[in-house]
Amino acid sequence: MDRMEDDTASAPVPGTRHQAATSENVGTSYQEDRPYLIRFLLRHGAEYPEAEDAVHSAFVELTRQL
């Protein structure tokens, strides 16, 4: 079956958040998730300043898309 025809391809992943991004909840997510995302990047070889910049840049990009 072609992936485009598979309705499970866009099915939600259990345990993930399912709400539309707003600037308010992106800010809340930044405050709550920032330490976990930095830790994830550190465990995958990033240096702390690099991880901090990457997380910040990702959230800046997300807010630009709102």
C-alpha cells in the first residue's frame, strides 16, 4: 500500500501532545521542556552551549511559524 493512501501514516502517536500551537503554549512548553531537550542533546554528544542554542533556535523557529 502506498504511504499516501495509508490512513495510519498520519495517526497520532500515543502519549504525544495533541493541541494547536499558540504563542502561549509554546512559551509554556519552552519553560517546561527546555531542560529535557538540552539533556537529550547532551546525551547525544552536544556541548552545553551548543545544546542550549539549538533548543532556543528550535523554539524561535516554531514561534515564527505561528
